[in-house]
Amino acid sequence: MRNGCGCDMRGFLSFQMLWLLSKKEMCGEELALEIERRRGDKPKPGTLYPALKDLSDRGLIKGSKAGKSITYSLTDEGKDSVKVARAYFIRSFGEIISDK
């Protein structure tokens, strides 16, 4: 594993994308670079864009095209989903994060 932890952290991609978009609107490349900054490896376009399409198909994000770039933002449903997912994440992993 590139992350060096010995466990597979890929299952968090959609949650991380929603959380990042809750902070600011971004295009796909900005998302990929921010995820790389945080994880240490950049998601491949074949992973990132299908995940964005899935989130869009589920009504959680919307894209606005400007030239060749699409800027993604959360819908109201996406904002609600981030709140629910964050609460679940804290309930599930909060002890791990705060354990010293």
C-alpha cells in the first residue's frame, strides 16, 4: 500500500469527495490534487470520474460547465448527506482518532 498503513483506505473516496466539496466548489483535477495532498496518492481519472458521476446520479452533487472544465458543488441533499456521513464516521472512528 502506498499509504504505508497496510490497510485499504479506498472505501472513503466518496465520503472524502463530499466532505471536500462541502468546504468549496472544485473541478475534478482540484479534487484529485487535494485528495493526493491528504492521502499521498492521487486517484486515477478512472476512479475519480466514475465516483463523481455516481454522486451526481444520486443527486448529491451537481456540475456546472465553464469552458472545458466542470466545477462540482453539493446539492441540498449532498449537504444533508455529508452531515449524516460525518456523524456516522465520528461514531464509528472517533475513538480511534482521539486515542492517544
